[in-house]
Amino acid sequence: MLLVLTVVLLASLTAAVAWGPTSVPPAQVWQVIGRRLTGDAPRPGTDDLIVWQLRVPRALLDPEHRTAVVVARDSPIGVGDMDTSLYLLFGEIRRHSTVALSGEAADEVFGGYPWFHDPKALAADTFPWLLVTGDEAAMPLNPELDLRIGEFRADIYRSALVAVPHLDDETPAEHRRRELQHLSLTRWLRQLLHRKDRLSMARGLEVRVPYCDHRLVEYAFNAPWSLQRHDGREKSLLRSMGAGLAPDSVLHRPKNHYPATHHPDYNRGLQQLARDALAEPQVRALADEARIKPCLDTPPDRLRWGHRLRLERVVDLALWLDHHRPELALWLDHHRPELAL
């Protein structure tokens, strides 16, 4: 799985860097990617900086790409540039193959996520990823809607816990980790699979997920946590199974998340797209402008990812509304009749 993810990471960065209206030699793209993967910043005064600054923001902000992603996902709620880069990646793979393998479910099945090992997440009385992703308010909605999302989330969390199967001889720690694993498999994973399925099929690519084999899931779910982390690292069981099958450099590579751009030019372009989105009456009626405006006023090189995600979802909301043209009269007629469209 680590080998699959490494290939995916490389291909994703290739697609993001090489995509666009100008031409960059493939060898140069790979040289830039290699330096980026080892942690080296683009070197001032070299072509690296030009490639990285000009290609990535342009491809990820392209209106055609963003609209295609929103339409394929059929939802205004996504993860911004990470969705767009995945869409571009799938398109690049489709040029060479109609089928691909992906590693979804490995972290859920083998305890790879930070929340399996974070004492705060283990003790939290909510979905653990909310403490890690920090995006509870990523799409701040107009408070006048009075949707009581907090109550809904608490109800869903309690219902999810009731569905967790437990063993009679579990310790409290094993009991909680079993809950986290079940929550991850049944609540977190499904949105990743939904995203992967829709974006890949939009490019005519079939992506298969071997770690979702129900026999593997059932076996690993019932493996003791002491075995799951027998060497003190995440995904210990999976690494042990891969010994002799994959290079040590792959097996023992530190865990990393799917890549996201942090380039100020991307942030700057996104802020402008969000301003344009908020000019639309329906978007203003649904979004909490008071919580979004500070993200628009933040210098692009200081915009935190969690705050940037608010802007991503405002932009995607505008694209989704423009594509589907839904009538929001039920709420708008009652609260602000002048906005009923």
C-alpha cells in the first residue's frame, strides 16, 4: 500500500506541475518533484521556482477543472485543491490505463491515522477527525438558518457508537480503539470512497481498492491492538506483512498526507474566487460572511489551511448552485423574500 501511495503522490505532483497551457519538459518536472519530495524548496534564480510558482496555482484554480470536480462530486462540500489535483491525476493515469489500484482503507483497517494514537482524540466525545482536521466550521453557514448542526452531529455520533460491536474481555483502551476503528471504517472512509469513485469515473478510470476486501477488514478489525502496533508505529501489522515484498525505503517511509499546495499565489487566486462567489445573492444568503471575511483579508502567505478550506467551499458552493440552479424559496421566502430566486 505504501508503494501504491508513493506512486500516487508522484503522479499527482506530476499532473499538478505539468498541467497547463505552457510546456515544461518531463525530465524537468520530475527533477522538481524529486527535490520537493526530499523537502527542498524551489531554488531562487532557477527554473525550479518558475515551474513551481506558475504551474501549480494555474492548474488548481482553472475554472474548468473546478467546475468539473464539483459536477462529478455532486456536492459543494469537498477539500478544494486536493480534489482538483486528484481529478487531474486520474485524467493523467487514464491516458495510460483504464484501471488503477488505490490504497483507501489501509489507514482505517490498520490504524494509520493520528487519532488512533493521540490521547486527546482517544478521550474526545466526538468524531476524532474533527480534532485533527480542524474543519468543523469549514463551511460556516448563515446563523439565521438555525440548522442546529451541533445537535445533529452529537446525535449521529451517539448512534454510531451504539452500532460498534464489542468483545466481552476488552480493556477500556481496547474498547475505545475499537470504537475509533469502527467510526473510521463506517463514517470517515465512505466519504473518501465517494470522492475517489466520482472523480475517477468522471475521467473514465476504474480505481479498485484492495484494502476494502471484506475478508481483510473483518480479520484486521478483530486483531488485538497490541498486534496492530507491535513495534510502536502506525500500521505495524501491514508493514510486517510487506517485509520482503517492498523495499525498506517504502515500508518505513514516514506517514504523510495527500499533498496540498501552500503556494501564496494559489491562496491569492482562491481569495479572489471567493470574493466573486460572495457577490452571488444565493451564496450570501447561505454563507456566514462574518466568519468568511477575515479569511479574505488575511495575507495570502499567512492563510492557514483550515481557514482556506472555508474559501474553497464557498467557491464550490457557488459553482454547485450555478450548475444545478436550485430554488431556495423555502427558507428565503420566510426570512429574506427579496433573495428568493
